[in-house]
Amino acid sequence: MSNINPKWGSWATPPAPIPDEQIIERYETDVLVIGAGVAGMTCAYRAAETGANVTVLEKTGSFSARGANIGVVNSSLLRKAGHVNDPETVAREWIKRCGNRCDERLVWLYINNSERAMDWLLELVTRPEYDTHPILQGALYKGETYYEILGPHMFFGGPMSRQGKFGGMNDVLFPMHEEMMKLGVTFMYNSPAEQLIKENGRITGAIAKTNDGYISVKARHGVVLSTGCIGGNDEMCDDLAPLANKCPVKLYTPVGANTGDGHRMGLWAGGSFDDGHFPTIMHPQAHRHASFCFLFVDNNGRRFMNEDSYLQGKSVAILREGMQYAWSIFDSAWREKVPQSLPYGGGLYWGNDCELGQSEFNEKLESDRMKLGLESGTTFEADTPGELAEKMSIPVDVFEETFRRYNEMAANGKDLEFGKRKELLIPIDKPPYIARRFGPALLAVAGGLRVDAQMRVLAEDREPIPGLYAIGNTAGGRYGVDYPMLIPGNNHGTALTFGFVLGEALGAATKK
């Protein structure tokens, strides 16, 4: 059975082998890591720390990461805060949200090792020479069904931040890079890998293209694919994750880095992909303003979902309706009403990003965003529902009826349309009324090569391809059909954990 679907586009066709005579330089190493993101850098550092000679190939000019949090099940920081998550509860909830289509072995690999990986990272970034400050993220969605649990760690004030650059995850990667330089890790930047080297059924290295020509890097103990997701490759998304191309905004940086290079190389080497469409990671931040929880309407002025939802749920619902954005409707009393809603909901783009123990509502920040929205034309204000609808360019009569019906149900404390909890069925009755545009942005596509619990890439017959591994968003199996926002930042959390575990195993293998 072929591992390549004949319906896929030209991206799936293996290229002609690069002629040996075109190789201008040849290198050898114990472990070759392709891609210098969170997963790849963690794997490379842990392998080097455990005793391996490591080489990293990276297509761009530097290591890179996006976002600001890493979600894990437990850690010393969590325990210090008096919080311990129950592994079995996490596993059951995770598997349920993934529609039972995730690989339970990978879920438990994350659950059983994320604390060890995080504590290893915390020890590194808090060293005096790096002086990065880890905190626990306090903004969590507190719903009854799709709740979020404490586990995301954020990092502030590190080396990159002090240089005036974007910190966040890069304040995590910078210390790793510095320590790897001390350990003699070889970094080859601006050197995109194009093909894997396969000898007698085993992956033994890769060929990369540099500004001067092709080079080959042979790896004695393993080649690790950690090249990010396919979100920047529209053709691959059409075939493997069509929802990704429906997002009006793709936020992955650096632009052009996430083109599925590792996915393709792994496929061409005999690897197989997850079944079905790959999961997408989306936040309703295309316009970067909070959407809250009051009344959501589509571009025809009608409700289309229960507004009591979390990041991924709001994003999926908008795209399901064939829209690029929806409207969040509230009134001039939002400064009082939003804080009232937070004990029942909250989380990012409802409350504010905050440290555990701090307020999830920042009135000044939200007031500034309100002003920005009014100035940019993504937010409108009017004294009547009809006038507001006109500014939104949606049917006035339909919106007026939706508005009236919603307030009627709020007065009666019963949502007869979508079953919103009565605590969040808050009337919109203090003019002027406000409409804010909000829509989904794609952060990443979180599916890829089928792997086992040792992160070995599997062929169509589920047998491992010797010498080939995949981690991060190049690998699949963690999520099944959708991104489970049980622990915010768990995509980075699995990248850290699987990179740590694999690097440790590959480093240990060099000593045998």
C-alpha cells in the first residue's frame, strides 16, 4: 500500500535525488536535528547535555519561536503555588476532547514527563546569567464543559527582552542556544534541508542547500525532523488541513518558515501521516481585541453559537459558518459586566493575560483597546440597535429582532436557542451599544507524521523507519481532530516534553 495519496498535490511527489557530485561539503555527527524551534532546540540541547555530538540544520537565520507560554501538567512552580493536577483526570479529559482519536501513548508520554522537562527548563532560564522570570498564567476559561486547568508557564524579562526584542519563548531558546555553544553543538543557519539520506533502509542523514551549494550531514544515531507545521504551505493545507486556509490571518513567524519541509521529507522517506484532516490551533485574535461573552451575531444579524465558549471553540464556530469574522455585541456598562462574567468564563480574549493571583480584568488596557477599535473601524458605537446594525452593514430588521429576543431570554434567565448558562446570559440594556468585529487567526497546524512513543516515524504498516524521528508540529498523534485547550500552551508543552525525552534517549544511545 502506497503512503502517498494520489489525490494530493505536487508537493507529495518525491523530487529527483540530488546528485552526489553536487555535494560540496560533507559532515558527520551523532545526532542531526532539522529545525531550531522549541522542539528542535530542546532535543538538541538535551542530547548534547547527555553526551551526544549534535548538529542543527535551520532554514532561517536564527532559532525562533512564537507565543509566550508553555503548558505542562505539573511542575515545581505549580507545586510551590499549591496546585497539583491529577494525571488520570488530565488524560481522560484530553482523550475525550480529541474524540478518542489521539494516540493515548503520546498523551501519557506528555503527562508523565512534562513536569521533569519543565523543571529542567526552569533551572536553566533562572540561572543568574539568564535571569528570566517564570510565572504561572492566570487567565483560564472556567466553563463547565470546555474548562481550562492551571498549567501554562510564561517567561518574562529574559535576555532577548533586555535587548529590546520580543521575549516570550525566545527568552527560553536563547539560554538553550548559549549552553549548546558551550557544549560544541554545530548550528548551520540558512541551510534548509531538502532530502533525507537513506541507506539500506535506514535514514542516515540529510542533504541541505546553503548559499554556496549542497552539503550532506551524516548522523550516526538519528535524524530528527522538527521543522514546524504546514500552515504556510497553502497546497499542503488544502490536502491535509483545509480549515487552515479558511482563516483570514496566519500569524506564524518568520513568514515562510512553516512550509511542511519535514512532513514532505518524512513522507518521501516512507513515512505516513495521521488519518483525517490535521488539527488547527486558532485564537479569535484576527483583530486582537477581546470578544467577551455577551451576544455574538453573524453577518446576517443572527446568533450562531453559544457565546459561553473558549478560544478554539469561538474560532471553529466562525469558520464553520463560512465567515472570516463575526460581531460581538455589548453595551456601555461593559466595565461592570465583564468582571461579573469572569468567575464563570474568562480566559484569553475575554479576560486579560495575567499572572496567577492578579486580576483578569485590566480596565485601562480594555479602554485603550476600545479606543483603538473605534479609530480603526473594527468597533462601532450607536444609541440604538438599528443604528448599530447600519454601521455594521448588516440587515437592520434581523438584528433588531435578534437583539430583542436575546434580551428577552436574558430577562427570563433561560437561553432557549443555545443553552448559555444563566450566569452569563447578561442583558445588553445600557446604551450606547457597541459592536466589535472578531475573527480567527491561525497559529499552527498541529498534525503530521505518524510516530510511536519513542518519536520514531512510522511507515504505512506502522513499522518504524530506522534512524528517523519527528517532534513538534512535524509529528502527529497528540490531538486527533482538534486542539484541546485543556492546558493552554500545551502545544509548546508537548514540544518541550517530547524534545526533552527524545534528546535524552538519543544522547544516551551514543554511549552504548
